[in-house]
Amino acid sequence: MLTTMKEAQTLVAEARKTAALSLRELARLAGVSFTTIRRVEAGDMDPTVGMLRRILAAAGEDLEMTTRPADRPRPSLAALANACTTGAAGERPDWTALRALNDYLALHPDETAAAIAQQPHAKSRLMRALLAGIAEKLADDHDLGRPGWTWTAPKMTPEWELPGTPRMRADRRAHAPRQLLDRGIVVDEATLWRDRATVSA
């Protein structure tokens, strides 16, 4: 779609030259002032679509416009490399952001390979291990090859786990994805993955 003055000035100038018209001749044929044509071609005026269509028609050209979906950034693990805060209690991953990515991939499973392909350059050892475990689980769940960058990701020693009572910690371990446990991270699946039936667009 035509959106900028530069595009308008280029269209008018090229149409006028192709038709071998002077500025004044094009202005007369289009029913606009000479100053209008001069300002459009100089990029000093952004004509309305109606005016641009009339000017181009006077030069023997039709204006065609199309639209396309706006580009949007694709969600990815790499974009969450530093989705973590550090406080008095230590590091705390942004569980909401991580769940949002997993929710998106539950709705758009065909985007999983792209979402895990790029290595996240996390500053935190915990985030490097956590994101690698998430990538491996997503790859395994979707029958994809695990991304090569996960091979170099660290394992947390000693294990990292959320605080809680012994019973809570035991329950989390019992429900932790194997891929996270292999990385030394004791986090239950429900912390990161909601039941797919509850995920909506």
C-alpha cells in the first residue's frame, strides 16, 4: 500500500516523464495547480489517495493498491534469554513469559522448530540451563531433532528448585519433565506448560 511521500513523488514523477508531460501540462490535465504537482514531486506534499489517483490518471496511469499482513516478531526462546530477575531470594525466571511462549506454541505447533532453533544468549547460568531444557522438551514433544546449541548448555549443580515445603518439593520433582531434571532443574511441568485444553487464542 502507498504510505510515504517518497513513494508518491516517485510515482508522479515517473508517470509524468513516461507521458512526456511538463509539470504545467500534467497539472492542467489533472485539474490541480502547478504548485501542487511541483510540491508532490519534491516530496513536500503527501497527496490524498484520491488526488494521487487523479494525477496519475491524467498521465495515463492507474493506481493499484494492495495490503499485506503486518510483520510481527515470531516468539522464540532466544527472545527470553534474560527473562529472569535477581533479588534477595536469588534468581527467579519470568514464569509468565515462559508460559506465554509455550501457550503460543501449543496453538501454533508448526512454529516450534523456528522458536527453538536460535541459541538464547542468556547471562544467567540458570536461564541457559532452563531454556535448553525447555527446548529439548519442545523438540521431543514435537518429534523434532534437538537444537545443537543445547548440547553446550550447562547442568545446574547443585540442583536448582523452587522454594517450598518438603512435600511441595517432592511433588514438583515427581511432576518435573525429564528434560529439566537432566539439566538439574526441579520445576514441575504445570509451572511452564498449561493443559492444552485450557490454552486459547
